[in-house]
Amino acid sequence: MRALSATGDDGLVELIRVPEPSAGAGEVLVDVRAVSVNRGELHRLTTAAAGWRPGWDFAGVVADQKASGTAPAAGRPVPGTRVFGIADGGSWAERIAVPAARLAAIPDGLAVERAAALPTAGLTALRTLRIPGDLAGARVLVTGAAGGVGRFAVQLARRCKAEVTAVVGRPERGEGLAGLGAAEVVVGLEGVEGGFDLVLEAGGGESLREALRLVAPHGTVVSFGNSSRAPTSFSTSDFYPKEASLRGFYVLNDLDGPRTADDLAHLARLAATGELAVDIAAVDDWRDARATLHRLRDRRLAGKAVLLMTREKRG
Ligand SMILES: NC(=O)c1ccc[n+]([C@@H]2O[C@H](COP(=O)([O-])OP(=O)(O)OC[C@H]3O[C@@H](n4cnc5c(N)ncnc54)[C@H](OP(=O)(O)O)[C@@H]3O)[C@@H](O)[C@H]2O)c1
């Protein structure tokens, strides 16, 4: 079968032939139809050695496990079921074996490419927003709000009745964010008034420094990325009197519990009913992945980018 693999240079990825996976205990075989591209994968591809296999998100169809010599376990989705979920890596492939706890069924009415866009970005938004507890009436600041995680975070925070300020890098990147629930859309953090109960921060560098300045007394800054790849320096004496918290978050750390399938099902239900918009900026053939990754690198995608697997006939 074919899979996308790191080239180890500016080409980023190429299609290569790899052995078919087989499902281990507790795993399900999935024929992948669509995957989404996350900034974290792009970053890793810029530093990975040739041969490294990227891919967290996937959506597809449960494969016939008997054909691969493994009988499906009781209670597992039957072959042909549409499923989506999150792998530890390697999902940019025609077929993957993934723990059953990491996937959920795709509800009727939700297209496979929309399902593929949900897992990493959706779970990150959902789980970072849970960190401080009840958000009703809270002021929430979302940096990188035009991006994959940001668009979900704005909507999910608003569903929790928070008042959301969305931060973008350029005015045109703010388009549509008010419609997703942002009370205010700002370009950069200069001049923004503080007092945020929660800041979702993945810009790093200056953006994190500003987040620590803008967080309210006893508020929380969740740092979950460093899109700028820049270090942060900040004045501790401005920060500690507020007794605010700086919390890290990494979505891949906590995926094997029972909650992952529930959270995925929750996101899919919201997306299928139209309560959660899945803004897809690009749907490309996976053979064009390199161009998609370059557009993500150049900040030319507002929302998620999805790759569709074109298939070869199986012999
Ligand atoms: N810890 C975790 O578990 C976890 C999970 C998912 C994502 N992440 C991280 O969270 C961040 C957002 O992920 P994503 O998939 O939503 O990415 P994305 O779709 O590319 O969105 C990132 C947004 O950040 C903004 N940005 C600000 N400064 C930037 C810079 N110097 N370079 C690039 N973008 C910049 C961009 O908005 P403008 O163009 O408007 O400036 C962009 O819309 C990334 O850093 C990613 O690695 C972490």
C-alpha cells in the first residue's frame, strides 16, 4: 500500500510503498479516505529524517479484518462502518491499525472530509476549554483564532456562554469569526485590555508574553503550541501577584481513556447537526500534499486543510 513519508528536505513529503498494517489486540483496521493536516505535523516534517511517517487525524471505513487474518473483536465497529479518529502517527496512509478507543462512528450527514478535520484540532479546543471549569460569563482570549484549533475554540467557548475575544494576525484573517461567536476580533494583542479568565495560547514568543500580561487575577493561560517558534521572556513580577496559572497541554498525552471516543462522538454530533462549523480551507488530493503543506506554512489557509486518499485497485 502507499503512504506519505517525510523526504527530509523542503519537499516535505512523498508517496512511498509500505507494508500493510495488521490489527493488534484492541485495534481496528481502517481504510483511510481523508486526513487533515495540522501545524504540528508541518513543524515535525521540517525537521524529520527521510522515512518518518506523519499523520494523526483520519476518517475512513472499517476494513474487513478477516482479510488481514485478524478476527474483529466483539463490540468493535463492523467492516464498512464509517469512522474517524486520532492515531499516534502514520495516518497519512491507505490503511492504518488504530486502537479502538481512539475512534468513533461518523454520523449520517457528516462528510468524511469534515470528520477528518475534527480530531486533533477539535479535541485540543474542547479539552483546553475544560481546564478552568465553568466558563459561563468568563472572558476568554483565543490567539491564532483563524486557524484550525482557533475556529473550534471560538465556537466551543461561546457554547459554554463565554465572552470570546479572537486574535488574528491580519484583518482579513478575522473574516467569519464574529459569525462563529467571537464578541470581539482583534488584530494582534497591542492595545488589548486585560482581565481574561482564560487565554488559549499557541503563538508562543511575544504572544505568550502578552497572554501572561492580559490574564486576570486567578485566571489561566493554557500554552499548547509555539507557532512562532520563538522563545518567550516575561516579567515575573507582573505575573505572580495575580496568582494566575500557566498550564501546558498536549493532546496526544491523554487519548487512551474512555473519554476520547466520547469526545470524538460529541464533536461529530455537533458538526453533523450544524452546531459546530467545520471550516475547511482546502480539500486536496493527497498526491498534492506538498503544495497543501506549503500553503499552511505560508499562513494562506483559514481553517483546516484536508487530504483525500485516491486509491489503487487492490489485487
Ligand atoms: N499541544 C497540543 O496538543 C496541540 C494540538 C493542536 C495544535 N497545537 C498547536 O497549536 C497551534 C495551532 O494549531 P493549528 O493546527 O490550529 O494551526 P493553524 O491552523 O496553522 O493555526 C495557527 C494560527 O496561528 C496564527 N499564528 C500566529 N503567529 C503565527 C506564526 N508565527 N506562524 C504561524 N501561525 C501563526 C495564524 O493566524 P494568522 O494567520 O491570523 O496570524 C494561524 O491561523 C500550533 O502551534 C500547533 O502546533 C498543539
